[in-house]
Amino acid sequence: MKFLVTGAAGFIGFHVSERLLAAGHQVIGIDNLNDYYDVNLKLARLDLLKKHSAFRFDKIDLADGEAMATLFSTEQFQRVIHLAAQAGVRYSLENPHAYAQANLIGHLNVLEGCRHNKIEHLLYASSSSVYGLNRKMPFSTEDSVDHPVSLYAATKKANELMAHTYSHLYGLPTTGLRFFTVYGPWGRPDMALFKFTKAIIEGKSIDVYNHGQMRRDFTYIDDIAEAIVRLQDVIPEPDANWTVEQGTPATSSAPYRVYNIGNSSPVALMDYISALEKALGKEAIKNMLPMQPGDVLATSADTQALYEVIGFKPHTSVEEGVQQFVDWYKNFYHVA
């Protein structure tokens, strides 16, 4: 089939594109290659994808409505996996307008492209951040998510609402993917594992927020990619018996679904750091700090609904996943 993957030069987009290409699909990847983090890392990912004859890359900004409309009408994709976004909770405190452009205007342009070109299935990235002030663990897609604590999270919740509207009005099948703390080879330099690894290797201190008293549902990238590739074949169907009063927020009378994609086994931040210290063979110098604005104490994914539809749920252990990342990092950055 012919896929559009937005954010193909990004962490998750790169891995998903690799999986699709390996399975024999055609992939058109787009990305605006912004400088939120090192562009050279994005270009290195693209270099690997370009080795596949069935891959083509276009540098396009999601917020460019005209370019997006032309792309959709020209290429006539069958399915769309929309992973491009302005990521990061902390950066949303500094540059909120970047999130409005990429995550709201950009998402709308993708929805419009899908609507006007009869796309079979749109999968799009949401985030575990939408759970916000929720304290009930594990986080379930049956829970209300009306109290985000960062603008980034609010834009991801908005993406789900916008997708539902298009599913309802135009019969566009949409599936939202709430990712839980994704990590692994080719990861983002703004995320903790990348920053910690660089600092420890260089003998510098790492910032540990809330004095390490946090838990995260760390999810390995290969598990994320596997779940996405399986889910793209699970096209949502309308449920005529669904009602707001009786149904769950993750389903609808429209062809609309939302799933958690997480490891379902939260790990204490200090244990995560210990796994990294073991993989590097070096102890971290820890700078203990208070909680940051926009952060949450813990995340944990209920993935039963995911397992029921694809027979798979993430399972890679933190020890294994962190070791894989460290091996990649040392190789990519030529660290002895």
C-alpha cells in the first residue's frame, strides 16, 4: 500500500517508516526538519530511509495548507500515519505558538487532506500527557482527560477531539495513539535518556526532578513501532449502539478509536537511572531538584484494549531497552 508518514525524520516516524518499507509498502515521508533538536540526527535517519527504493522524502511544513493539499491530491495515499508534532512538555512553556502551528493547524491540514482524498485510515500520535491531573492508575482510555497540565497535552487532547469530529462528519476512520515515554535507539536529544547518557559519559551532572520520586511507563521504540504497524490494519467501524452515556470516551458511534501504547509496568526514575549507570559502567553525578511545572508524578498504561485488537502489547524491559540505546549512542557518536 501507499502510506504517508508525517514526521518521517523524527524518532517514531523513522522507525515506523522502516517497518512499513521492510513489509513491502511504499512510503512518502514528510518533515519540516526544524531545529528544535539537532537536524543532523534527523538527516542521518533520513539517509537510512532513502536507501529504500520505495521511500521518498518531501520537506513540507504541516502548517502549510496549500502544500499539504497539493501533496494529498497528487499522491493519493491509501493510509496516513501522522506522527509529526511539536513535541516536549517543557518547551511548550517557552514557545506556545509553535504548538498551535504544528499540533493544531498542522493536524487540521492532515484531517482536511484525509477528508478530501478518501483516506482508508488515519492513525495519529496523541500522548499519555493528556491524562494530566489524573491519579487513578493505570491510566485507562475509559477515563476522562479534561485536566491537562501543559499546553502540549492540551493540543494532543484537541487532536483527539478534532479527529472525532472528522470521523463523525465525514466517516473518516481515525485511530489516536497515546504514547507512554518512548525511548530507544535514534531517540530525541531533548528526552531524559539521551541527556543523561551524554552527561554521564562527559562526567557532568544530571538533573533529577522531584528528587527522583517519579515513575514512568517507559516504552521501547520497537514495541511502539510494532503496535502501530499492526493497528494500521485495524480500521475502526462505527458502533451504532454507542452512546455518550453508556459508551467509553475511546470509542464512538463514528469510526473512531483511541488506544494507550505503553509498557504497563511503571519504573521508578531512580531505577531507570540505575539501568543506565549499569549499561554505561559509570555512576551518574545527580543534581536533585524540585518538581517542574507541567510535569506529572507518575504514568502507567492500561493496554488491555490494545491487546484485544492486535494480540500484542509492549513488553521490552528497561534493562534491555536502555542497553540497546547505549549501544546505539556509542556507535553513532563514536564513543569508546
